[in-house]
Amino acid sequence: MPEVRTKKRLSVAFLLADRFTLSAFANFVDVLRLAADEADRSRPILCEWSVLSADMTPVPSSCGVKVQPDTRLRQAGNYDYIVVVGGLIGDHNTLAGEELRFLQERAAEGVPVVGLCTGVFTLREAGLLEGYRCCVSWFHHQDFLDRFESQQLVSDQIFVVDRDRLTCSGGHGAAHLAAFLVERHIGQSAATKSLNIMMIDRALSGEKPQPGQQSLRQPRDALVKKAILRMQQNIETPLSVSDLAKGLGVGRRSLERRFQKDMNLAPSRIYLELRLERALLQLRTTQETVTDIALATGFCDAPHLARALRAGRGLGPQEYRRAQVGTITGEEPPVGVLMPSNAI
């Protein structure tokens, strides 16, 4: 007798943008794979997944590895979700025209669509995010605003679920979003098993803060983490502590107390340290003028940056640049020059 095909509990189709982010795709699909079967035998029993294509041409990822699609668009079945994995940030319309139309048609029919990593850019270009909150990585926050107007952009959570639109900051966030869907359709035990096999301790909910710039001083308080992410997103035009607190839905004094308890420093001091570290990074990695660097990091002018650097690091911009040349050539830094702190 022929095998009877039963409907899976979770069915997902992928549309891969040209030069897509391989890690976001791999993390998401691996959670599905591990949830679909016992242990890691990978049989698509409880859920299934397909990579769709207009012409079946292998799709290159941003690192060069290619993925071979398995289903033509005209043979596409019914799916619980259509997942778009975004490509490099500078590319526009990174899905073929036929694939974009397919995405728009399925969305119009009520099929939920998912944007992984820069896939949120593709969804926005396709007109599928009007009236929706959407998630983008803090690293690409300004890139998104430069390209689109958005009143509901979220850059301090790992993923956002707003009705039938699901968007994710990328990286390990893709695994947590996939686990969220597995738990919704298959069960919590399947989601937990998948993450544990991937060496992820537990599932994180969407509102958990995105990890930001790495630092030695690690905040533990979730509110403080979100505040620091917003600081990192607003270096050129710093927010006041009052505006920062308002955006997070707390009072200024409450935010200052949380910072003092968690970091033993005021938020204004942390903000200044972040701006100084960004200025030092630009001084050692670019040939930009001190004036341009000062303006890009929220200082009024070059003398303002110089005073802040001297007070905080013990040297001015030009001295710092000379010290960097010395470390590259093996020379000793000038007497009295302090090398930069990595406290933040």
C-alpha cells in the first residue's frame, strides 16, 4: 500500500536572499530538524521544511557557501510560515521578482511571514510591515532608519511577534524564535530538547535584550542592558537620561538607581564611556579628522572630545593615535601616556 502522507504539526518554507546570512538560516532550521524526530535522527516527522526557488539555482550565502533549493515556487504547498532570510545590508530587492510576488500573495492570504536578520529589510521593502512592530539588530538600527521611516522599530529585543509578522535580530536569536514556534505547534519539551542539543541552555522569550557591544563590565539587570543598547544606538546624538528613561517606560530616578545597583555608576557616566570608546575605535581604525570623530560620537567639537579623552583616559586624540603607531611598530608609547581602558 502507498504511504499515507499525514500533515505535519509545523510546516515552514524558506526564501533565501542572495548572499543570505548562513548562521540565521542554520540556527532556525536546526531547531526544526531536532524537534521533528527523536534524538537527532533528523526525520521530518513532526515538522517539515523546504527551501523555495523560482528557478532552482543554488543560492550563495554571504560567506560563499551555497544552498540548493528543493521546491519550485509553482509546486509550493501550504505552509504554516514563510521565512525570509536576509542578505547583505547594502543589497536591495535581494529576492527575485517572482519570489517577492509569491511572498506578498501568501501574506495577503493570511500566511504568517518571518524575517530573519536583515530579512526584515526585505519584508519592509515588500510592503509587509505597515502597522506592525518589527525587530532589527542594534547593529543595523541606523541602517534601517536611513532606508525607511519607522515608528515601531524595536532594536533592544531578540525577536518580536506582532500578529502574523515575526521578526528576529539574527544570530542565536533565530534559534530562539524557531524554538518559540516549535513550542507553539509541537510542545515545550521538543523546543527544549532542540536547544539543549545545540548547547543552548534554555529558550529566551522575545523581549529579552539583544547582546550589544562586548565589554568587560557586563550588566545583569535586563533594564540596564536595554538602556545600554539604546545608548549604543544613539552615539552621534546622545539622549538625555530623562529621554532614555521615558523610552524605557520608567522614571529617571528609577533608572539611575538600577544603574547604580547593577553597574555602580550613573547612566550618564556609562554613556560617556561608550562614546569615548567609540571615539577611540575610530581614532585607531580610520583616518577621519578629530573634528569628524568628535561630531560622530556626540561631542560639540574637537576640543570638547580632547578634554573628555584627557579627563577619562589621560591623553588627547593625537597622542592616542601616536601611541597606536608605537604599538604597531613595537616602540614604547610616550612617557605618561595611558593606554585605553576597556572597561566599557
